[in-house]
Amino acid sequence: MAARLITYHLKSDPAVTDYDGFARALQEYDYIQLSETVYAVATDEYPKDIFAKLEPYIDEDDCLVVIALSRFYMAHHDPDVLAWLDANV
């Protein structure tokens, strides 16, 4: 299984934009939270396909980036995050 990095910045008013839908779509994956708005997800989907699933839940002023992770990374984090990365990247 491959892993993807999802990072976002949601700038719009949550009362206007369906950010709950964004969270639900993101949580459909096997994921680990790396920071407040950065997640790693375990999936063989291409980044463009993940982006297409999440994009309907953001506004034009928001930011969303999906990147394929590779085994070549360095991390200083909680042991559970490091274990997830070792198992999935």
C-alpha cells in the first residue's frame, strides 16, 4: 500500500462551507494526523483522485495539496506516528 500526504488550509466561514463533509471524506481513509492540518493516508489512489474527492468540500479561497509520499523521509514525531509511517510509506 502506498501513502499520500494531504495538507490544507480552510479559510472560509464553516457556516458557509461544508467542512464536515471534507472531514468525513478524509476520514474514510486509513490515516494518521501529523499536525493540525496535515494528514498521511494509506491508499493506492493517485493524488489527483484523492484531490477530486476532497475538492467539492472546499471553497476557491481554501488551499489543498495532495502529495505521494516516498520511503525517503525523516521524521521526529510521536512513536505511534512513526510506527504508522514505517508501516505505510
